[in-house]
Amino acid sequence: MNERLHERPLSSPILFTAIGLMIASVIPHVWHIEISVLLFFLAMAGIRLFLRKPSQARIRKWLMLPLLVAGILFVYAEYRLPVGTKPGVAFLVTLFGLKILEVNKRRDIYVLTFIAFFTIATQFLFENGLLFTLYLMLVMIMLVWLLTTLNRSEPEEEILTNLRAIAGIVIPAIPVTIILFYLFPRLASPLWEITSHERIGVTGLSDSISLGTISQLSQSGATAFRVTFKGEIPEQRELYWRGPVLWESNGRDWTTGPLLEQTPTNYELMSDFIEYDVVMEASDQPWLFALDLPATLPDNTSLTRDFRLIADKPITDTLQYSVTSGIDFINAELRQDDEQRALQLPDRTTVRVRDFARQLKQESAGDEAFINKVLAHFNRQPFIYTLRPPVLGDNPVDEFLFETRRGYCEHYATSFVTLARAAGIPARIVTGYQGGEYNPIGNYLRVRQSDAHAWAEVWLEQSGWVRIDPTAAVAPERVERELDTGAIENDGRLTFRIDDKGLLSRLGSQAKWLVDSVQLNWQRWVVNFDQQRQRNLLSLFGLDRLSRPLLMTIAILAATLLILLFTFFVMRLNRDAPDPATRLYQRFSRKLSGIGLARHPNEGPLDYLQRIGAQRPDLREAAGTIIEQYIMIRYRERDTKEQLQALARSVRQFSVR
């Protein structure tokens, strides 16, 4: 019976549904593989739908070989050999499309469905976001629905029955999955570590800047990282998230130079410590971001001599780490080679820049006075803070200081450091992020790419390396309030966020904060749920000291018990639930109860009809038809679909007026 069922040809509704689900399982790869491969897959699906008649199967058979060769050539043209994550997935999608082309019977749909499940699994090599996961879960549920439908003799006519069957599978699977996920002993690192290192569209700070690079990055609203503080959140002007430190320049570009791997020494933290957790998005770079100066370091990281927090490998997936920092410190160490690097001036530095620096130095009583004069110059002269500065030539610092006077943070930082070095003061550029947007729902800061910033550090004998933000001299709002990148003036000048929003704007912000908070918790409790986080969770219930085998046993027993309870509940529900014909008969009785003719508990159908006819002769004929139909279905085993439909129609039309 089942063998004959699986050999049946496919109806058009089932074929269209199956191919639609296959496309849904592949389409998210549009961000991961070359578009030509995806178009080839869609073309195979289109050809199968166009040639869907059984008589056209021979045509599709003859097309297989040339299309197979064409598909392999497509993959070879894009990737050469299918070795690696992306080429392997592209080859899988190509063969998947060819398999769709040869589908003829129900058993072929089974094979397609299992390939679709495997294809969905490959999606997690590239992405593991919440919305993305929910979409794939929905596709998988629909694939299971397709499998249950194919096991029906008349699948097109039993859609609702199949949906109820799917609910019976999915509903108990959710709590069982949660129990096993959180109780089953974790691996040393999350399974998500297999995520491909070939990230798509990763943006962030690099270890070099050219004038204009940070301003371009700052027009992006993408999340860089999120921070949850374990105490009060520091003021906005204290939130300098340190990244790469730039020492060397050719006059246009600034780079980090050789990595200063030695651990810093001779520094003293002067303030109370600040503890916080960071959930950082993938950047494909090894550096992490922290407030100056980290007192404790995350695992597998190190602190360089110029206070950069470096991981032992590039961050290719979402990373969670904890840091303790002191935002006020004194560093008394300046090595001779560091001093030489911090005083290096590019050969193309113009005489006008050097003379201006010497003039300010001669007018100053010391290094601190010189710094104040430079900042006052930025503040009093007509400098403009803009995302769209004019294009600068071979001597950008000279042109910016004396001609255009329009720029973003990197213009002010590079110009300030150049003037300080020309005056004999060691200086360097620090890039990172400044500030962050507070989420009142999740109680954390969201730092976006638009918060990217560059500032300067100078060496002072009494204080060591001191942060100087020349941008604050021109636009103090930059370090007091967040940028509003959606409200940039036509000439590129920036505006800043203010709090007096209308009702709709506040509701929109609340929705945005809620979505972002859910996303953060997804990263914390699913994507980055590792051994340490599991121990912290189990400690709330006093289970953190259990051995791994015992914990595994508890997880399996709890899941098994839950499945048994659900099975018992469903069986009890099905046993007590009336059959469809009885439900219709009960509805008919409820209609009569309104005129005092409710059916007695032990009253049979014929006795009931006799009582109805005696009290309401006008209803005898209609009631007799319904009772006769009910008896035919209930007692004479003629429970056909047509009989049930006829009974339902009679009950629906029955009126006691």
C-alpha cells in the first residue's frame, strides 16, 4: 500500500508546494554564494515547473547531462575547485537544483526534503541571527508538514489535518529542545565556532586611516558592539572605546606600525574600577574594544604596550567578553624607541605647518599651554565639523589647517598630532568608538559604527600619555550627545540627537530598543551560551557542582518525562474528544435546547426524534433528516467525507424559528 502510494505521480499543488519550499530553503544563501549559482538553481526549479506534465519527463531526462556540465562550469568559473565553505555550498546548491529537475514521484520529494534539511544546516556556517534562525525554523516546520502530507492518500484534501499533526510534533519539541540545550553539558566552545571565517559585509575600524575613512564608516548605523555595565553607566564624555593606535604616517595615511606586544608597565590606575560585559559583532580583526585602561583581561587576549586589547585570532563571529577598567590612570613609561616613533614627521610636512607649530610653542609657557593654544585655535577659527569635507591634495594637514578648515574627527586628530610632533611633543592617534546609545529596556549601551571616532594622545612628563580630543574643541556635542546620522545637512554638517521627541518617534524608539534587546539576549543565551554561562545558570538552581554524566542523565530524563506527559495528555484528549459526527449532533441538540427541547443524557436518536415530532411537528422533517444522517455515519460505519459534509450542511441550515 505505502509502496504504491510513494510511486504515485505528483499533482500540481504538491509539486508547486514542494519546489516552493526547496527555494525557501536555499534563498538565504543569496548573501553567501555567487548570484550566478543561485540563478542556476532557480532556473532548474523553473524548468521543472514548466515541464511538469508526465509526458515531458523524457525531455527533462535528456536535459540532465548538458545542464549538469553547465552547472559544474558555473561553479568552476566562480570558485575554480569546490574546496572550502563557499565553493562547497555552491556545489551543493547546484546539484540540489539538478535533483529538482528529475523529480517525478512522491518518493523523489522525500529525497529533496532531506537535501533541503542539509542545505538549511549549511546556512549556519555563515549566519546565526535571531530572525534568520526563526525563518529557517519555519521552513523546517513546513518541510515536516510536506512529509506528513505525502503520506496521505489524498494530501490535497487534508491540509488542516496535516497542520494539526505538525502542531503535535512542534509543540512538545520546543520545551524538550530548551531543556536539552540548557541542561546538556556544553562543549568547551559553542558549536557556532564552526561558523565560516568568510564573513559577508563585515565593516569596522581597520589598523590604518586615510582622511575620510572614519567619516564614511560613521554614516553606518550597524552595531559594532553592545555593553552591559554591572554598576552605573559612565557619562557619555567618559566613554572612549579604545581600538588601534596609529604611530606612523607618510603625510596622508596613518598606520599602527609594528605591534607592540610587550605588556605595559609602570602605570597606576587612579579611579574606581568599572565592570562591564561586551557582546561584539564580527569584525574580522583581532582587536577588542575596552575603556581605558583594562585592569583585567578576557581569556585569550593580551594588552600591548600602547594599551591595545588584542585577541589571539581575528573576531569572525559574535564574541562575548568581560572587562574591568579604570578610566583614570597615570603611565610613567616612555621608551626611547616609542619616543622616536611618536615624534616622527612625514617628509611632506610643509614649512607652513612647521612654522605655525613653532610659533605656538614659542608663545606657550610649556607643553600643556601649547596644547591649549592649538585647541583654542580650532575653537576660535571658522573650523566646521562635517562628514563631507572637500578632497585634499598631497599635503592634507596643511590644506585642512589653512584653507578648507572642514573635516571630521580624523582631520582634527591627524592635524593635532602633526602640530604636536612639530613642536617636539610625542603624540599618537587612537581610533575606536566614542559614546553609545542607551537602551532603557535592556539597560545596556549599543555602540554603532556611526560612533567611530579618532582622538589624540600626547606625552606629558608629569602625567604620561594623556588623551586629547581636538574634535571636542570644535563640536563638544560630539562627546556629549550621539550623532544623528539621519539628519545630516546638505553640506555634510552634523546634527546631534535631542530628547524632545514626538509620540510616534518615542514609540518607534521603544520598538527599536525592544528588538535590539531581544537580539542581544539571543546572542547571550543561545549563540554565546558556553560552559561558563551554563555553570552560572545552573548555580541558580544549585546544580552547578553536578558531574557531567549526572547532568547529562538529568537532561535526558527530564526531556523523556516531558515527552511522556505530553503523550499522555494527547491520548487522554483524543479519547475524551467526540468524533466529528457527534460534534455536529451536539450542535443540533444545542439549537433545540433554546426552545425547551434539549436532548436528555440517556435519550437515543430515535426517541429524541419522536419527542421532537410530538412537541414541534413543524420540525419533524428537518430533524428527521439530520438524525437519519447521524445514524448512518455513527452506527452504520458510513463515515465518508461526503456524508460528514452533508450532515454539517443540514445542521447549519436547521432553524428553530
